Amino acid sequence: IEKQKTSNAWITMELKEGKNREIRKIMSFFGYRVNKLIRTSYGPFSIKSMKPGDLIEINQKKIKQSLKFNNLA
């Protein structure tokens, strides 16, 4: 739990391989409702250092390297 308000809480979860609505289903199992999900990373790509409105160009080489990495797993 990152931050707790009266009726809401900010929770950080890490999911290695997600299926359809998995986080929502897990939270529902424990009796919680998910109001909003924010993806902070996807594979090797992360938005941790980005601010709203920032844009980062990903070159062809980085994309190919990422796809090769994913195919080895």
C-alpha cells in the first residue's frame, strides 16, 4: 500500500505475466474494487522518469533487441 485515503488506497503491484483483467479479479477476490489502473512499465520499457505529456522515441534497434529478448524467454 503506497497511500491510504478514507475510502481509497494506492497499491503497487507487480505482475510478471498477466491474463485478462487479472489485477481486477485478484482485488475483487479480496473484496476490493479497482477504480483506476496505471501501467508503469511494459517489458523493458518504463515510464518512471517521465512526466505527463513527455514523449520518448524508441529507435528500431531497441525494439528489435526487446523482441529478441522476449522470444528467448
